[in-house]
Amino acid sequence: MIIPLAAGSSVDNAARVLAKKMAENMGASIVIENIPGASGQIGAGQVARAAPDGYTLGGFNDSIMTMLPNIQARLPWDILKDFEPVSLVATIEWGLVASPKTPYHSAADLIKAAKAHPGAINYGSGGVGSPQHIAMELFDSEAGIKMRHVPYKGASQAAVGIAGNEVSVGFQGLAAATGLVEGGKLRLIGVTTPQRMPQFPDVPTVSESGLKGFKFNSWFTIVAPAGTPKPIVDRLNAEIVKALKDPEVIERYKHYGLTPRGSTAQELGTDTRTQLARYHKLIKDAGIQPR
């Protein structure tokens, strides 16, 4: 299982938990290989070029699946043509966070201030085209506001920048931000889930507190090289879904800020096309260019 991201990332942690349980259930060995670099292009390319026999899989996030193809004009692979969807595995839930030194306590507060002072509020992200950047551009677009983007070298650096009041706000994956929230370094002013999260029962959703219908999360998916026979894809899908129902897996995922999902291969394919189209318009309208 090739992970085109660094070891220790949310996707990597999720993949190792999943692979361990699948290996136990199947009586097989599943080896995780991290091949980071070029925003995931390198590792994804190795999956695309592998033999379509079910022995090489890719553990991708939605940045690789639906954001990168809309930002990079020329990729060495095509997400729709060079891969077989196997299953959506989990989602990483996100939150809107603010520096405790700001006056913002809800999404409504932020939107009101941004409308009163267009372009005056700074937000931090993990870089141009990062999920943090895309999430805020989506928020700006749907709210009819415009804030000033300050790209950092990574999501962790952006979170520290918000905590230090270098920038006022930002979106962060809750797996990474929860410690800073619990430590009082960040103020969680909204979650991007459809309903409130049990971990944060007093924190409203962005949808209920200022931007009706707003949702955002990150994916962890499993794909195979294009041409992998359907019976193999179906077997792998069944094993993934089975593993995701295991109480140990559910508990470990909760610890990492992940929500186990599972899907059919067809559902993942449909969702990928939907998100590609959604982000194509967003990225084009926002004028996001590769760096």
C-alpha cells in the first residue's frame, strides 16, 4: 500500500490501522510504503504504473484525488483514467479556528466582520492549493466575502501562526488542531460537519452559525491501478468495509480524529467526479495557481 504522503500524517496513521486489521482478517501481509514528494505526484505515479493485479494499492487523500488535478495543468497520471476506485475509508473532520485574541466566536461573527472590512482579515493555510486554502476559498465564495490569504509552509505552521495571532483565522483538520484547542491556544468557532461533534458539543456547526449548508472534510481513500479486475476490486472493498466495522479500528480512528466511512467502488468514483467539478469551479474562480 503506497502512501504518497509523509509518515505520521493522518492518512498514514489511518492506513496503518486499516492495513493491520485487513492483514489479520485475510491472513496476508500488507506493507505500507511512504513515497512523499511533489504534493503526492510521485507516489501516485508509482501506483498508476503498477501491475493491475491487486497487489499494489494507493492510500490517497482528497488533495491528490480532487484538488491537485485542478491546480496542476500537467500531471503524469489522470485520476479518472489511471486508477480504479476501491473504497472511501474515512473522513478527517475539520474546524474553523481563530486566535483567542480576536473577537470572533462564531462563523457569523467572522462573516459579519469580513463584510464590514473586505480584504482586511488575514487567514493562514498550509500553502497555495492546500486543503486549508481550498476550505477557506470555499467559505469565502459561499459567504460572499473576501479575506487575505497568508500561506505557510505547512498546516502545522499555519496553526501556530493563528495561535500566535500572526493571522486571525483559518481552517484546520481537527486531528491536528484539537490539542491546541484544548490547550487554549486556538479558539474553535465552528465545525464543518453536518451535525455538531460529540467531542465538541458546545461548538456550533458552520452551517448553523452563519453559512447554511456549508460542509468540508478530507478523505482517505483506497485506489488500485486502472485495469484491476472487478472481482479483485470487490474482494478488496469487502475486506476494507469489514475492517472498518471492527471496534478496535473504530476506536483508533476516533483517536486520530477520523470518522470511519466505507463505500462501494462506484460511490467513490461518483464522489470523485462530483468533487473534481466542484473544486474546478472554485479553483478557477479563486484564481489559484501552482507554485
